Amino acid sequence: MYELSYSALIKSLYQNQVKFRQKKASYNFYNWLFKFNVRLFYGLVACALLRFTTSAIIAVLPDD
């Protein structure tokens, strides 16, 4: 049979909570990184579309 004292039980619960917090922190970091990369990609696409449309409009405009 196992003899588990009260302090050992508290210590094991605390260690499990620390492990869970570390996993949650890494998940939050990777989630933020993914969102940041998606926003960066959409920003670059928007800039490319804006540049393409402005150059197309300038090319269509008549020369003075």
C-alpha cells in the first residue's frame, strides 16, 4: 500500500498545476503567433492588391 502524506499530496497537486500553466502558456503563445502570421499575410495581400489597383488606375488615366 502507498503511504501518501498530506504535504506530498499538496506538492504533487502544485506540480501538476505548474505543468498545466506551462502548457497553457505555450498554447497561448503559439495561438498568438498563428494569429499574428495570418494577420501579416492578409496585410501583405491587401498591400499588393492596393498597389496593383492603383497602378492599373494610373495606367488607364489619360495623359495630360
